[in-house]
Amino acid sequence: MTAEIHRNKITVKGLVQGVGFRPFVYNLAGSLGLSGFIINTSQGVLVEVEGVWAALETFGEKLQSELPPQASISSCQSLEVLPKNETGFRILLSDCSGDVATLVSPDLATCPDCLAELFDPSDRRFLYPFINCTNCGPRHTIISAIPYDRPSTTMRSFTMCGKCREEYDDPANRRFHAQPNACPQCGPTVYLLDRDGGKRVEGDAAISAFCSILDEGGILAVKGGGGVHLAVDATNDTAVKLLRERKGRQEKPLAVMFPDFAEAEKAAVVSDEMAKFLRVPAAPIMLARKKSGFHISSQVSPHTGLLGIMLPYTPLHHIIFSRFKRPLVMTSGNLSEEPICIDNDEALARLGGIVDGFLLHNRDILIRSDDSVLMEAAGAVRFIRRSRGFVPRPILLASDGPQVLGVGGELKNTVCFLKEENGFVGQHHGDLQNLEAYGFFQETVTHLQNIFDAEPELVVHDLHPGYLSTRWAKEEQSLPTLAVQHHHAHLASCLAENREAGPAIGIILDGTGYGPDGAIWGGEILTGDCTSFARKCCFEPMLLPGGDAAIKAPWRTALSYLRAAYDGNLPDLDFLAGEPVAPILAMLEKKINCPVTTSCGRFFDAVAAISGGRKVIAYEGQAAIEFMEQASGKDGATYGWAIEEKGDIFHLSVRAIVRQVAEDVLAGVSRAEISGRFHRTLAVLLAEAAELVSSLSGLKKVVLSGGVFNNHLLLELLAAHLTEKGFQVLTHLQLPPGDGCISLGQAVIGRQYLIGGRV
Ligand code: ZN
Ligand code: ZN
Ligand code: FE
């Protein structure tokens, strides 16, 4: 009896190009004795397989269960068609027609197979800095269009040699259609330039020279995956200090790349969950607690117990660490606050005054992408900055809809294209307050639009009229626009990421967001969904003397909050000694340049300064971070608080809490206890407020969003209280809680607006 032959036509969508999917399918079909073909299409991948039923069933199962590590399937539809009596399984050339909907892979850290070859003296790619395969190598940063084929990458200028071509064409080879495939004969090369761009040494000699400059305490630029890093010996105080001076970065922590995982673990506490993220494929920066007996320079991350650790992720990094055995500071190649350099000439022009040499190469980076930053909090690893290794993986939404572009806020800007059920959030741009960052923003919009063939119908921007992203939306492009309130975008973003429609209660805590009343919002409890929102609670409105000037000098904010708390009769606190108190008080009295704020970030700044923290900060959030790190859980006490009804909104205590903090300071209570009490108080107060809003609205879902939730202590305390009260708590797991999530929120609100308008 001969078994009956069937044929299935399978359409696969998802992350299936540039991740070894076709060789996987080729080998799988071969092993099951199935005939047919596979082809990359602009929609994803099309597979036809023919054979006996049992083999087809196994094929269908293994297609999902044995997927290559970097691939992911978002939809897989199988249809039975008439058998064609083919023999053998073939990989067909890509079909470029039709709508482009394939997902582009993020850059992938060097895989274990390539690493083994890299250090195998008998391998033809022994110590070759551009080794890669279908499981690793650059992707997003070198691609200009899809389908993902070599001509649409920056590898187009290198012609493969015979041996590379054979690998590339052989479906059984792990370099089959690995677009950046290269070897020392045919691929890119590294070279070292001195600070003026002269004296070129190539290849191995370049790496040796690089390592001896590091040994001598020099600062070097090194071209990595998503841009140029500045590298110095992380154990050399003088070198790190010099880097800070030249880069204009005073105290903000610097990330450290360790030779390997064992070395990283000597310096910092790494949980199993963190370890999973640290390794391939994304290899981000992970914030981890420093261990005692720490051998890294104290200049690397002063005044904090945390250290940003990272592992080598390009072959060049691995080669460097095979010679230079100490950890390296690896920080973005830029002057403070400017975007990372990617272009060789750009690096020479912008970094010439900072470095003692440049280790560059001739494979172009098309789009810059900083290292991502994550930390573990409230039982999960969460984003602080989402970039290289994760972008442009989509946030999978609950539903399809019209295409929309969200252009984000001003700080920690990202943009987001919605297409079908995907939210393509681009990489972190930094603060759109300088022209370079604004240029980077524009590059990303164009790049994402190209690689996803996006055609948005609407551009959504922040309500703030002065943001560069708002101005771009209104003045630099011709599509219809929609303004969305900042905290509404936070709420919608967290809902969308959790594939929830809402409505929900949103506890949105951050530094700054433009309110419809012109005030600076930032400590809000909203109710709403993607259609609309209502403001139910906020912190008591306070005055911010000098606006942005107060953000940089928390003592000013503290003075304002104390003045309000004590009705002008200031208590005698040490932190005000020697400060120009009178002019600030006069400013507050006359309300000159004193915007009204409900910001939670400023509340933290004020309390941190009153309790003896730094009066002026070197980077955003510094005062609050240091305050949190000191928190003690010893006495378990909380401050008294109140929720007051003010018309149609409830005000949460600020003045009463500030007074109790000041009294603790006067009574000599330690800063650690004050911090612990403050955190616990906020958590209780916010949970009670949520319960109040719930009793009025009937809502039992709570969304937590806003940059203050980078404070893991508050996040953990509040989430625990809310859970205890029976709330379903939704937090950010795929995007940062800070303003990097705004663009997704804007875009989903915009999509809902279009859908609503069409009904
Ligand atoms: Zn590899
Ligand atoms: Zn070659
Ligand atoms: Fe925000």
C-alpha cells in the first residue's frame, strides 16, 4: 500500500528573514523526505511542502517548536493544495513584489559557533573581526530596504570571494544567505588612525597598537555595532577621569564592557534572569549592584551602588579582549548629550579632540543605535533605554488598523510607526534639544519608513507646541496631525504594550509633561483608554522657580516646596545655608517665571534636597536615584498624608509630607530612614488614591507608566499594595516606562482617532 501524497502551502509572517529561517526549513524538509520550495517574499516567507501526511504533520509541528533562536513567527497559515509530484526541496530567489511587511531583525551579538571559529587557528576566519552567520551579525544598522538581501545592505560594496559565495549559496551551510558574509580575502578590514586621522595601520597591527594605547591609559574611539564607542581601561582612574573631562560628562555613570561573563560577575551581582539578557543575542547594558572588593575605577559610576555592565557583542570586541584582559569603559562616541557617531569622517571630525586614536573599519553603519539599557525591578528585567539588539523588533498589538506615525516627546525621544498589528518603535534618540539629535530623529523616521515601507495617514505629536518633534510634525511634513497629551500617551502606551484595550486607571509619574491647562503635569492619576482620558487625581500643584533652572538645581525646588508647606515661615535647614534664597523667594512671591507643576519627579527632587542630598545635579534624575539608593526599610514608618477633593479632581498631599520630612531632618533622623519613609508613604498614598478612583469608576485595572517608575523601590512597593487591593497591575516590559514609550502611546491614540472618525 502506498501512502497518499499531500501538499501544503504555508505562509509565514514574523521575524523570518536574516535569521536562518530558510536553511532551517530546507534541512527540516530534507530530514522528513518532503519536496517543495521556500521563498522569501515581501510579506514574510512562503513554503510549499509535499509528502506523506505524517511527515507533513511533523513538519508543521517542528516549524514552530524547533525555530532558529532569533526567528519568531507572528502568523502561520497552512492551506492544502494539489500535489505537484516534485522531487527535492529548493530555495527560490526572493520575490520583491507586493506590499512590504516582513520584519527586520535587530543586530545580533556574535553567536557561539562563530566565536569558536574566530579563535580556531585552523579556521579561515581566525581572528577576523567581521565573522558572522545567519544567527549573528549586523542587521538593522546596515539595511536600507527589504527584502533583506545583500544589495540592500552596506555590504553591497564587498564582492564575495569564491569560498564565501559557496557558503552563501549552500542551503545546508550556516552562512546560507547570511547577507554580511565575509572573510579576510573579500570583506571589510579594520585600521587604526591617530587623533588627526593620519598614520594608518591595518588588521592585526591595528589591534595590537590599539591595546597598547589602552595600556598606557589612552582614550580610543572604536567602531562597534550601532556606532562609535569611546574606550578606556576601566581600572585606570586617571584614564577614566581624563575621558570625563574631554567628553564633558561629569558624574553620569559610564558603562563597562567585561571580557566575559565570569569577569562581569566578579564586579557585580548578576541574577539568572539578568544573565539571560546579558548574553546573546541583544547583549545590552544591564544595571547591576556593585560587589565589594570592586576593582573598577571609582570614577566609572560615582555616588551610586549600581554599575552598567555589558559583554562583548561584535567579533572585534572579542578580539580586543583576547589581548587586553581588563574591563573597558565603553561609552557612546559623542560629546555629552549629542547622538553617537557612526560615520568614519564624522567620528574624526567630532571626536578628534577627545581621543588618542581611532580603531575604525570600512563597513558602513547606516543608522545609529546606542546600546540598550535594562535593569531588574519588581520581578522582571525592564528597559531604561531600548535600542541596539531590540529595535526594530515590533511591539505586537492586539489589533490591526490604519498606519500612523507617533513622533514622541522631547526627552528620551523615540518614534513609532504602526503598521498592521505591529508597533515599530525606533531606537532611542536622546533629548531633542540639540540639532544633532534632531537630525538623528529625522534619519530614523526616513529609515524606518523605508525598511517597513510605511505610509502613515496621520502624524501624532505631543501637546507641547515648542517641542522639536511637534514642530517637525506641524511644519516639516504634509500629513494630517493630531496632538496628544503626554500622560495620556503614557497610559495608552502601557495598555497597548500589554495588548489591553482599557479603560484603566493610569498612575502616571514623571518629570515633565505639558498639561492642557498649560501647567507642567507629572504626578497624575488618570482614567481612560486610547480614545480619551480624564484626570482624576494629581499631586498638589506647586511652583517651580525658574522652570528648567529648578530641574537642574533641586535646592530651588525644595525652597519653593518648603515655602508652600510652611506658609512662608521657613524652618532653619542646613541645605539653604549659603544659597541665594532671597531672590528665589522674591521670584516665588511675584510668581515671575514660576510655572505650576504637579510633577512627581520634582517632589522627589525637593524631598531629596531637604534631606541633605545634592543641591545641583549633573544629570537628569540624579538626585532621586541617589535618594532611592539610600532608602532604609528598618523602621517601616510612613508619613501622614491626605487626599483632598478640589472640585472635580483630588489633590494628593505634598505640603504635609514636605513638612514631616523637614521635621525629621530637624530631629536628626537619618537620610536613609527619611528616604524609606518617603517611598513607603508615596506607595500607600498612590494605592489609596487608586482605590478611591476605582470606587468612583468601577475600574480594577491599573497601568503604571512614567520615568519615575525607573525607581524600582517605588515600583515594587506600589505594585505590591495595588495587588493586595485586588487590582490587576499592568507595567511596561517591552518599552521603557519613561518617555521612550510615548511614541507608541501617541500612535495607538492616533489609530483609534482614525478608526473613530471613519465610523
Ligand atoms: Zn554566528
Ligand atoms: Zn570571502
Ligand atoms: Fe513622561
